[in-house]
Amino acid sequence: MRERICSKVSCDREAVATLTFDYEGRQAALGPLGLGNDPHAHDLCALHADRLQVPQGWTVLRHAAFAPR
């Protein structure tokens, strides 16, 4: 299986998490690396997963492995 790379521009780190959005519910979900076949999901490296910020008024649902330190 090919290594998955972070979706952030100019980042070549290995992806460790997948980010998805619920625009209607104003929520972002950050969890373990997904299957990789969802065009609306974004893979993130550990650095970018840790730095995740969402618009004001949004909620972030984080899997326990990706809870802020």
C-alpha cells in the first residue's frame, strides 16, 4: 500500500488522521486515517492535525487519539 501524504499544500509528511466536515451542522471531525476513497475527506499529518483550527462557532469532534495535548 502506498504511503498517504498530508493534504496541506507543500507538506510531504505522512498522514496519520482524516478530517471531515459537516457544513450544515458546523462541525469538523478528526479521527484515525480513513479508507482513502472519500473525495471530501482530508488526510493530515500529526503536526497539522495538532494545529487544526475551525471557523468561529464550529465544533471539532476529535477521536481520543487526536485530543489536544
